[in-house]
Amino acid sequence: MKTAREIANWFILKNRIEAGDCRENYLTPMALQKLLYFAQGYYLGCYNRPLFRDAIEAWKHGPVVRNVYNAYSQFGGCGIDIVPDCNESNFSPQELRTLNTVYDRFAQYSGIKLSQITHEHGSPWDTTARNEVIVLEKMRDYFEDCMISEEEEKELLNLERSVKDKQPILYSRELYQ
């Protein structure tokens, strides 16, 4: 299982390739946090397992992975202007499809707009106490029911839509370490 930092590095690298030298199009730390949340939610909603092991917390301005926040907070509201190490060959086809889908759907928006999307009434962020961990089952159910379109699910799963059992997501101790 990946770490949120590996997923963040993929998003940053993808963004840098697409944005080139246009700094105003670089991902901000806030936008990056929301892309991580959407990627985790999409992956849970389609594959019933987490994309990365790090916990997502419900902070005031939306979902946050604390260690990714600590790594990129020095950029504040500016775009992240580093090029991280990231090797796509370390990602599965399902992971890459999910990341590309999330990037294509959401990276066009500002961190503020993405934060507003995460704050929708009934969302996992909305129904979690501030500074608490957002429960994976809550994310899975929400994304499966409210965020992932049938077309996106077909593309991500490369299958016809099927009814999925809502089994408990297996946790391991290292999931939140």
C-alpha cells in the first residue's frame, strides 16, 4: 500500500508536467490535500480498499493528511514549486487510473473551491468532528453513492457497474502509522 506522500508526489509531478513554467497553475498545498482526499475516496468507492495508509483528518478548511501538510506547508497559498521523485512504474494500473481520473476532474479548481466541495452537507468531512480522523467506511460509502459517476466507475473498474457488498474495510495497525 502506498503512502500519502507517494500519492502527493505523483500529483505534484503530474501538475508540473502539465503546468510547465506557469507558476500560477502549480498546485497549492490546500489543493494537494483535497486531491489526496478525493483520490482516497475514489479508490475506496471503486475498489473497497484504501489507496494509501495515512489517516485523513477533518481540519477547519477541509480534509488533511498531517504528514503531507507538514511537508508542504512552507508554500502557504503559493504553488508547490519543487519536482519530487516519483516513478509511475511503482503504481498499479488501478492506482494510475484513479489518480488520472481525480486529477482530470478536480485539479482544474483552486484549493478554496476544492475545500468548498469537501464541505458539502453530509460529506465525510461534514459528519466528522474537527481534527478527528475521517473513517474510511464513511468515505467509501459517500464516494460510492455521491461522488463517482457511473461512467467514471466503469472506466475505473473497466467493468459494467455491479452491486458491491459493503464489507468492513480491513484495518491494520500500520494503516495509521
